[in-house]
Amino acid sequence: MAVTIEDLYRNYGILADAKDNLSQHKDAYQVILDGVKGGPKEKRLAAQFIPKFFSSFPELADAAINAQLDLCEDEDVSIRRQAIKELPRFATGENILRVADILTQLLQTDDTAEFNQVNTALVSIFKMDAKGTLGGLFSQILQGEDIVRERAIKFLSTKLKTLPEDVMTKEVEDYVFAETKKVLEDVTGEEFVLLMRLVSGLRVLQTVHGRQQLVEMVVEQAFLEQALNPADPDTVDRLLQCTRQALPLFSKNVHSTRFVTYFCEHVLPNLSTLTTPVADLDIQLEVLKLLAEMSPYCGDMEKLEANLNMLFTKLLEFMPLPPEEVENGENSTSEEPKLQFSYVECLLFGFHQLGRKLPDFLLDKVDNERLKDFKIRLQYFARGLQVYIRQLRVALQGKTGDALKTDENKIKVVALKITNNINVLIKDLFHNPPSYKSTVTLSWKPVQRTEAAAAAPKRPSAEEMGSGGSTKKQISPLPRRDARQIYNPPSGKFSASIGNFNYERGGFRGGRGRGFGARGNRSRGRIY
């Protein structure tokens, strides 16, 4: 016989009046449990009554939880929400892990209000037992359905940072880190980004040692022990994703050496053949930006000279020779080469940073002919640079506020940063011997006022352009014929994507065993 509303209220009254003798009224509680088999009204009442007396009947604990779960899966969304709202009341003792597991599975709902209810319930049991709740979440991340895994990872990446320190204790954070390392053995690209955000925010990892541990995690995902296949867009994308995650972790104490070495040895030689799955992405510029940003944090490098030589070679490729002159001294009719300022800024900055570690490179490690060729290219680039700087300053003169916010002027502002940076770095290389002392802020990074003032372009002096004495081999001035009487600047190229790079992809296509490959099939259906 079906349980009625009257039956539920009568047995609720028996239990409410029993006070210290609750355990003697097991039959009354069983009637309330049977309420989940009734109509909508009976189910709503049962959803409220079952948790109220749950702790008084440990022998009926499994039956009570299962009854509440039936309500969590009811066709009526209002009944489901009521049942989910009450679930945290079951999260006591050994039940915390099971309740957390259940709530994690319920994250797969497509009903917004219900989804928010599940999130609220999870946060509430976090405050009761953080480690137990994490156990349920990570259990589903490792073994649950893809949709549950995805939403559980997003929950952790967004909610954990909002919890107070008395909840997120050192023990809890250590547990999060240990479990995350297990998950990282088999992740998609999007999951990797979310999980790195999660662990990067843990207070226990804010030390130098903690940051180094995070870098080690990224190194493992980046496959730096393997040669790069530039024709595989997913392999290239994987490297960029990993490098982006490692970048904020680098400092004077946490070095980028392994990444910089890999870029010099495996990426730069294949720069022109790199492929990417991201439409309209200038993959070469992305790579060069990352290398430039990492280079200040590079420590001692085993093959420093060879890696500097690779940077030097690439720099020469992007710094053209001046066009040939006809006999009367005028330019030939051939098209002026384009100056690719964005690329040169990155390469010159990286060369300048690593050059500090081997300041005699240009004097002792480069032969005379190659050095002379470099000098010609450098002076040609420098002259074009001065013209562009003057043109940009004139174009931006007097513009403030909203006038600088137009797309055209935004490009000009960044272009001026790029040209100023290159100008400062070229001046250093024209010193005798070459200097590596100047400091610039990369054009896509926030500029400090003092640095901006220091980077203001000045007219190169004779000394800066190559004269002066030294006991070592010098970068000598060019023959006079290469200095044009009337100089027409070559056409320049500023990348359209001169701002910060911040794109993020989802998973990487195709299985490659461990790491960002396709995950294996997971179990399906309810596994409460």
C-alpha cells in the first residue's frame, strides 16, 4: 500500500516527539523512506524528512542514502533540486566520500538551477571535510564519464581558490597536488590548462621549491626529451600550451633553461616549417615571443655557444641586406626588402639575453666575413628603424585619451614600442666591444615608466654606430659606399597580432599514449 501525505506527517510526528528514544521507532523511519515511492507531494516531503532523522538510524543508512538518490534522479526537477539541497546532511563520517562522489556525478545536469544547487552542495560539504570531498571529486575525474570529469575539473579550478585557509590547509593542498599529478598522466589540452591553474594557485606551492615542482610537471607533459615533429600541428600546439603554462613560473631562482634549450635546438631550426591547428595564428611569431619571454630566466646552459649561434643565424635571416646599388649610386629597381620588426624584436631580445652569458661571442666566436655581413644588416635595419620611429612619433604627437584607443593608433603605439626596443638593443651591439647591459620591456608586456623613459630613441653617436678602440676584434665601420645620400626607408611589417597571446585550445586530436592524447573509454551510467 502506497504511503500517503498523512502517513508521512504522522510518522514524522512520532519521530519528532520521541526525542532520546528515536532508535526505538525504526518502523516510523521506514515509512518515511517508503515515501519516495509515492506521488510528487509525498516525494517532496520525503526529501525533507529523510535527512532530518538520518543520523539516528545507522542501520538504515544505506537505505536512506539510496532513497535520497532516487529522488535526486526523479523526473520532476523541483523534487531533484529539493533532494540535492538536502544531500549535504548525509555527509557525516564515512559517508562524506560517497556523498561527494554522488554530487560530482550530478554535475552532469543540463538544468542551470539544478547545476548551481549541486555546486552549492559541494561547497558546503567542502567546509565539513575538504579532503573527503576531494576524494569523491578526484574519484570521478579519474574514473567517471567524460562530461562529469570535465565539469569536476572546472569546479575545482574555479571553487578551490575561493575557499578560506582554514578549509584549504597544507594537508589538503598537498592532497590536491598529489591527486592532480595522477590526473595529469592522461589529459586533454584544455584539462591541462585548467589543472595547471588549479595547482598554481595553491599556497603550498608559492615557494621556490613549489614553483620548481610545477615546472617539473610541465616539463613532463611537454616531452622535451623527444625531438619535435614540426609537421604535426598537435605536437607543436602541445609544446606551446606547456610553455605558456610554465612561463609564469620562471624567475631568477626557477630557471627556464630546459625550455630555452629545446627551443634553440629543436624549434628554431624548424621555424619555417612549423604547423598549427589554430586558424590565423602566426605560429612563427608565437614561438619567438615565447622564446623571448623565457630567455631572461635561462640559467647555465651546456651548449650555450651552439644555441647562441642558432639564435644569431635566425636573426640574420630576418635582418635583410640592403638592396644592390647601380653604378651611379642610386638604388636598383628591385623591391626594397621588408623589415619584420615583430620577429626581429623577439630574436634580438633573446640573443641579447643569452649574449650576456657569453659576451665575447660576436668578437671571438664569429668569423670576420660573417661579422661584417651582420654589421651591414644591422646598420641597414638601424637606418630604417630611425625613419620609422620619427614617422610614428609624428603620427602620435598630440594624441591622448580616446584618440589613442582607435585600432589604428593602438597599432602605432605598439609599433613605436617595438622600434624603440630594437633601437636600444642595436645600440648595445654597436658598442665596442658589444654591450649587453641595456634593459627593455618586450612590446607586448606592460612597460614601466622608468624603462619607457630610458628607451626613448636618441640619435646614434659615432661611437654607438661602430667606432672606438678595443684590444679585441672590433665590429668595424662599413665602407662609405653603403651609406646612401638620400635614404628611402624599406617597407616594414608589424604583426597584426602584436598584443598578448592568450588563445587556449581544447583537447589535442589523436592518441599518443600518455599525456594530451585521447583518453581511454570510461565507465558509463550511475556508479553511486
